[in-house]
Amino acid sequence: MTPTVDCCAAADGPADRTLCGLRVLSELPLPELRPWTGGGRPADLSIRLGDVPDHLEDGVVIHPLVQVAPDGRCRFALAAVGAYLISSDGREVIIAPAPNATGDEIRTFLFGTVFAVVCHRRGLLPLHACCVQVGDKAVAFAGDSGVGKSTLAATLWTRGYPLLADDVTVVDMNAPDGPRVLPAFPRVKLWRDSLERLGRSVDGLGAVRASLDKYHLPVEEGFCATSLPLAGVVQLEKNRKVPPGIRLLPVTQGLGRLNMVLYRPRLMLRLGTQAQQMAQFLRLLGSVGGLRALRRPETPAEWDEVEALLPALAG
Amino acid sequence: MGGFYWIASYPKSGNTWMRLMLASLIDGAPPDFSKAIGFAGAVGSVTDMDLYLDVESSDLTPVEQAELRHDLALVTAAAAAKPQFRKVHDRWGHTPTGRPLFPPKVTLGSVYLVRDPRDVAVSWAHHSGLSLDASIAFLGQSGAVVAKSGRWKDQFEQRLDSWSCHVASWLEADPTPLLVAYERLSADPAGVLANVAAHCGIAASDAAVAGAVAATQFDRLRREEETHGFDLGQRRGRAFFRRGRAGGWRDTLSAAQADRIVQDHGPMMARLGYI
């Protein structure tokens, strides 16, 4: 069994880890993140355990799960998991865990919505996509929840394509040589039935949440821990009525699918980052030659076809 | 600010037919099954919650999902510029903390379709792959749900309860829905559709109503399904549009099976004039 990580502070000082190229110093243990090996620079992101107010005073955005203060601080909370307060510069997250929350639960939302807010505040572009290495480039496969991103990530990983990200692909649009994907962590979230279709048992895997039949599959071997230039963005489609294969979408269609490509797209409205995020999305589509679409592969033959198309995408 | 028209029913009671009629009326064109049907998507969609509540809702527990459906309705209505239509199979009711699942303050109107439970039982058996006896038991089951959580689904778990409880919950809903009997819809589709359109604030001429009725005749829908397919959660390999007849149970259910449904649901069947 994967040991359950207690959500309390680590006994031997803060965890020193890396996420998307950032140095993360955290009072919350973050076992899925690789250790920081980049030397003694100050933390890019500090994660502390502490009090988070129930209400941000004079909140300009009061939403069921998200509040934003006039100074840009953002609060995200789920009653059974905890509350998170993200500083306006995206350099600090304070977590107030709920009484019975597990570390797995707290990290699930830390690496989801909360880290997306950090990305917005730091000028990074989070895509709702998994991402694999093809040759010396990165290719991202985007789409709504349930479309099959994690299954695609795990399948391509088993076929020898190193993984950079499972559900959230973070892109640095300000890298000197064009957009680069910043590697996340070596885990893929999969429901039991998806794991079983991949021939994997859930035995020994940690559950995403105690009451969900959804697990973390570790992919330590074959994780790409260095950033790579982004060569293509492909939106996965579940609809069996579209033709198989990868198609380049007309520009207007590509723009229209923003909600399916960006991670938590309406966060930009709450945070006031829409001008920056939209501009980055336009630049992204320009730099990868437009958005492509792929009917999600289901049969071994369809997987072979997709694999055969990958080199051209990264070309 | 938008708001919702809920097109509600127990499953297999004419909900999809009604939505196709309304879509056809609004579009002025017959349904095209070669494309995904975009009108009146299911309430409680995972994609909607992800988008409007800024969270990976498949990482939420069923209780959290159920609780946040109230918030989702409010936020979605506030974000929309015009009225929204949604398909509903939930019973009318409340979230775990007692907030309305279909908040009256964002409800512009509801249409509740009801059908003789003997026909529903036969149709549900075909749709779900259950035996007739198991289907009859399902209709009588307190606490029955569809889209049961436990694996990935594009919809959240929906509580039906028994057929009688489902009907009772909607008859007492706030605001009171327009009650539409499947049997009357079959007998007089144009008259019923005109009523529903008026209830939902859709201006429609008699000719437009007649056009929508013609475009959604059962045989036409079945031909479209044969040509293009139509997947709405029915058991794999089975037709969605099966028979479309009122009273078809008479040549399918045994006398004992029909009696059992009357035993389970007699008072509500009597109230609705089915017995």
C-alpha cells in the first residue's frame, strides 16, 4: 500500500520540492512532487498551514467556492477539505485543512483550482490537458473532464512516451524560444474501470479521495522532468460521429473551443486576468499552428493510428 | 440574467420527444441526428459544474456534488443572458443541507411529463436492459437513482425515488409545473406543444407548431436513429425510439405484472386517471 500521508506539517522542516519549474517550500508534505535540485534560490511558492478567513473583506467576487479580494488575494474552499488563500502575487498559499481531511484530498484541490490561480497570478497559462513528450517536443491533449485525457496519458506512457502532465498542462508563454510546457508531477488520476481497461489493478494505489473509486497511478519511470517546447495542442473529442484521425480546426472553431482547452476558464473572469489569458491563448494557437482535434482512440488499431500521427505533430 | 425552464419527467415518459419538438420549434428545422442534440442538455452536467464553479467536479463526493447543484443553478442563471432549458430526471427536492435543487428564484417555469407507469415499466426494461419484473421493482423503489456515482459519468447522480414519489414531488413543486400526460401528447401533439410553448415563453404560430410536430413524428425519429444512431444512455445495441405508443403495455405485461404496478402506485394512478 502507498503510505497515507498525514496532512499535518512535516516533522523535519518544510518539504523542498518542484512543480512546473517552481521551487516549492511547503509545510504540507507533497510526496508526488520531485525534490528540488536547482540550488539555493529562494522559494518561488511557499505553502503554509494557517488560518484562512471565512470571508475576504470587501470581496469583489463572491462565488460559491471562490472569493477574490480587491487586492487580488483569492480564497478557494470546500467544507470537507479545507480553505486555501492564494496571495495576489501567486507566491504564497495558506491552507486551513478541514478537521478530517486527508493529505490526498487537500493536495487534489491544491494541484487543481488552487494551482490554477497561482498560474494566473504568475502569468502562466494552464491548459486542461495532459501532455507527453514526442521526440524533443511536448504535445498536449486537451478536453473536458471525462473525455479521456488521463487514459490517453497513461496509454501513451505505456507505449513509451514520457509524461509531463496528466490533467493540467502549464505553459510558459514568455520563454525566449516560444511556449514551453513546464513538467507537473509523475502521477495520473484514473477511475477504477479505466485502470482495469489498461490492465492495471487498483491494489496498492492511493485513492484521490477516501470515498471515490478514483486512484493515483504513479508514473515515476518515464516522467519527463524538464521543460519542453510545445509543438501541438490537440483537443480530444468523444463524439464518434466525427471522422477518425487528427484534423486541424478552422481558426474560428479553435477560438470557440477555448472553454475546452483552458483549465478552469472562468477563473479569469473572477481574477480579472482575462485580457492576459486571452492574449496568451491567441499567441498559443498561433505558435502551434492552430488547434487540432482528435476523436479519442478506443480500439488498438485506433491507438496505433494515433501513435503513427504523433511524429508529424512534433515535427 | 437568465433563468431555467425545467423539462422534467421520470425516465421514459416522453422527455426526449418533447425536447426534440421544442428544439424543432425554436430552430424551425427537423432534428438532425448526425449532429449532437444541443437543446436542453441534462441538468447536473459535470461539464457545467467544472466550468461555472471553477472546480474539477469529478473530484467531489456525490454529497458535495448534490449540494453544489443549487449553487450551479444560481451561477449558471446569472451568467446567461437568456432563458435556459434543461432536461431533468431528478425528483423535485432539496440538497443535503435543504436548499432547493431547482431554486424557485431562477425557475422561469417547469414542464412535467407523466406517463402510465405500466408503459414506463416496459420502456425502462428495454432501455436499461432489466427484466420486466426488475423494471417494475425499480419503479417501486424508494431511493432509486440513475447515473449512480462510482465511475466517471457526464452527469451527477440523480435521485428518482419511486415513480409515485417522483410524480408527487413535481406536482407539489414550487412553482407548480405544467403537467403534460404522454397519452395526451400522443393523441394531440400540436395542441400540447402549443400549450408547452406558451408556458415556456416561446412565440409560435400554428404553422410552426404543425411543422415541429411533423418533423418529430415517431417514425421519422426512428428512421433518423437507424441512419445516424442516437445514444442517450440506453443499453448498448438497443434502439432509443422503441415503439412510442400509449397503452403498449397491454400486449407485453402479464396480468400479474400489471396488477403489481397498480398495487405499487394505485393512488397516484387513480389521481392521474390511469385507473
